[in-house]
Amino acid sequence: MAIRVESVSHRDQILDSALERFALDGFLATSIQHIAADAGVSKATVLYHFTSKEDLLQHAITPALDEFQKLLDGVRDDESLADPSDRKAFVDAFVPFLISNRLGIHIIVTHAHLAHSHPALSRALTLMSRIADIVERSSTSPIDALRFGVALSGATYSLVSETLLGMDKLDPDELEEGLKAVLTDMLQPTSRVVGEQ
């Protein structure tokens, strides 16, 4: 009985290498040659699949952007996440999104300064504005908006900096459940918050 082994295409190897290099070393510090070497292919092979480093970045982060847009599209413009059960449902979708797209999210978070010159990063800023709108209309007060923003950005930063915080040592299921529990606790509206009358 023969065992079938799925091979990863050169294109997928290149995209995986690009995501890792752009996330860890930065877009500007990474060359096509670096990506080619990491992917185990020639520079010509990279350029066969992608016309430039910018094109490679576009293709590398588009899956994360598409998933982010789908997540945000799940929250209608006429609804908010003010209800605790709605917030929990959002957290249950947001956390797996963050975990499965951590390298793409890392690139988006650390390269916002390039949004004016790169369409994919510009799209990322547009999506981040949409989540800010959701937070604004879902908040019961300015302090609640602050809590919401800190919770979402804190979870994002924690994954972007996972090795610094030791989260890379957690089992994937434990990480997901832990993040969901922490975010759900943080996002529960309180009847009265310090500083509010």
C-alpha cells in the first residue's frame, strides 16, 4: 500500500517564507533573495510566481485581510456588540482568526507606516477603521470603548509578541481557550466603571 505524500508547491513555500521573513525581519529589510533562500528555491522561481516584493507582500497578507473582512462583515452596520452574548460570539470568532493569521497580522500591525504606499496595507487600515467603528457603536461609555480597544489590541499584540511573552510554549488549544476566556472577561460590560458617574 503506497502512502500518498502531498507536496507543497513552490508558490506556497515562497508565500510561507515571505510571511515569516516579513513578520520577523520586516518588509524593507527582507529581499527576494532572502525569501528564495528560505523557501529553497531560486530568485528566478520567486519572480516567476510574483512580479515583485510588493506583489509578494500583497499575496502573502491577502488571506488574512479576506478573513478579517469576512469577520467584520458578520457584524451588520445596524447592530452593535453591546450585549454580552454578542461580544462572546465575536470573541469566539476573533480569537481563531488571530491565531490562524498571526504572521499576517504581525506584518499588518508592524507595517502600518507603509499603508500609504502599499494597497494591501492600506486595505488593512480600512478594516481596522471598521473595527474601530464597531467598538464605538458597541460601547456603553468611553471607558467601555477603552476596555474594548485595549482587549482587542492587547490580544493582537500578545500574539504578535508571543515569544517575548512565552505564549509560544502554550498548546494551541490552550492558547485559544485562554485568549477567549481573557477577552470574554475583559469585554463584559459592567454596571458602573471607575471614573464614571
